[in-house]
Amino acid sequence: MNDFVSTFLSAGFIFVIIRVGVPLLYASLSAYVADVAGIPNIAVEGLMIMGALFGVYFSALFSSSWLGLLGAIVIGVLLSLTMAFFTMKMKANPIMIGIALNLFAADFSLWLLMVWTGSKGTTGSLPSKVLPTWNIPIIKDIPILGEIISGHYFLTYVCIVLTILIYILIYKTPFGLRMKACGLDEQTAISVGIKVNRVRLIAIVISGILATLGGAYLSMGYLSIFSNNMTASRGWMGIAASSVGQGNMLIVLVTTALFAISQGVVNELILTSLPAELVNTIPYIVVTFGLISLSIKEYRKKNKK
């Protein structure tokens, strides 16, 4: 029992939480940015799948992990623009467009996988490249702190920087205020001269880039290959975290951290004698409780009114 407890209090376990939490954070930020601007992005899961696949493919095609990452970002931008076209220009329901893109990504990625590799499983036959890890000078030599912070994948540190930049963008800039205005009341935003479509277009592109970066993290670092269904509902967890946060970035981050901790627990318990099928349900149970708490909160709000 003491060994069990010490495992979850160790620097190594915190390192694992950060490692598994990064793609969840990318997904949460992706959903959050879109939600703030009032154009829900339900396609986070599909965007992550496409980012993961094309990141691997372009890295193999050009023999460069950096060009692979750039390719994933470009795919994210193109898919985001497609979503924006249908939702803002053609006035289609953004929820339905998101579901359609998720279904398209799941099937189209399998078809591309078959065409490129002859397999429906993984891209193991492709000579793909991986993004580097970074050992932070000086910090890497500090006991405990170095074990926790140093040695992560490149996109981990990018995620931290982007989280800070998104906070500044939304809470500290005029553009962030315009995003919030578009999300709260479109007609009021239009009445004060805000170009709602332009603001939402920028928001959905940022959202798409974040989602595909999360996918690229999975296939170009976390696993170093693309495999079928490798996102494992992380995009949906990000959407759930954004829903629980309801526009409050701090709550979104805390919720994402809880999901990451639950996933870290799974990684540790999967090595024990406990049934793997049971252990793998832990993150989804946490997500369910998060959504239940949101429902209770909304119910109480309505009753007060």
C-alpha cells in the first residue's frame, strides 16, 4: 500500500500527468476559443485525427519533423476555413457541421492510411520523424523540479506558451473583448460596430490550429506513429472541459487538469492486476461527473430565476 501511495506522490507521476495532459489541454483550448466567440467547435476530435495523420505523413514525405508539424497546422487551417464557410457563409448549423467533420475525419483517415501504407492499423511502415524533447538547461539538474519540468516533448512547452498567450488575448486585449461580445450576444456586438464574422473566423482558425497541434503531439512525440483511433476521445474530453468552464478559462484549465490526473492514474493502474477494461473507464467517469456537476449548476441557476 505504501508503494502504491508513493507512486502517485512521486515526481515521475507528475511528469506522466503533464505528458498525458498536453493533448487534453490542446483540445480544451481549441473548444474554449471557439466557444468564447460563440461558434462551438464540435469537430475537435476530427481535427486532432487529421493533424495526427498529416503530421506523420508530411514528416515522412519531406524527411523533416518540422515540415510535418507545419503540414499539420496547414491542414488545421484549411479544415477550419471549411467549417467557417459552411457555418458563417452558408448558415449551416455548426453542431451538425462539426459532427459531419468528425465522421469524415474518422473514415477518411482510415482510407488514407490504407492508401499510404496498405494497412488500416498504423503508419509504422512510413519513415516518419518525431519532434525532439527538450532538456532545459540548469533546471534539468535540479532534483525533483528537473524530473518534473525538463525532458518533455517540444509541443509541451509550446502548449504552455500558447495557454499564456490565449489568456492574454482573451482577458487583456480589445480583440478578446470583441470575442466575448460575439459569444454573449451577436446582435449587440453588431450594433456597436464589431465585425462578428471576422472575429469568429479568426477564432475558429485558432481553434483548428490548436486541435491539430494536439493531434500532432500524439503522433509525432507521444507515440511517434499514427494509429487508428489514437485520439481516444481526447477531443470530446476537451469539449467537455470547455463546457464545464462556461467561458471561464481558469475553470477550463482546472477541469482539464482533473481529466489529465485521471488519465495518469490509468497509466499507472494499467500495469497492475486490475482489469484493463475497468481501469480505462476512469477518465470517462470523471468526465461524466464533470458534466453532471455542470447540469446541477445550470439547474440551480434556472431555479433562482
